[in-house]
Amino acid sequence: MERTSLLQMLVDWKSPSNSAAEMVNSIRKWRRWVVRAEELQLVLPDPLVLAGVVAKMSDALAKLGGAQAAYRLSSVRQHLGIDLRPGMHEIRTFS
């Protein structure tokens, strides 16, 4: 049961309210879920799926942070190649 719910939470991330602090806590929680899934030796979803989740996170955070935050997030996302060839290392680094 824990495995199923954990995998579901990894791919169905929901943006919290309009608070940057809640957003950061939500992203930290998602990262802990990834670590927990690895501890349970689960097969994680495809990095492309997780990259979509991380993209939702960065888009939501960019809306809260304004133009400068959006630019910085976009720059890091492009540098890591999240949209082109995501890997687990890049996804962890970006999150």
C-alpha cells in the first residue's frame, strides 16, 4: 500500500496555496518521497515523467517569484537539460 501511494504522490504533485514558503515545503516533501522510494527499492517512474512534475513545480514557483525567479529557474532548467534529456541526477539537482 505504501509503495502504491508513494509512486502516486511522485507523479501527482499538487501545487499548494499561493505562499512561497508552502511551495518550498511541498518541493522538499516531494524530494523526501523520492528518497523513500529509493530506500524501498521501488522502480521510479521514467525520468521524463518526473521531469514533467519538476516542470510543474518550477512553473508554479516562477509565478510566485516574479520575472527574475522565472528567468533563473528557466536558465537552470535549460542548463541541466531537463526538457531535452532528463536523468535522475538532473531532476534531483533541479528540485
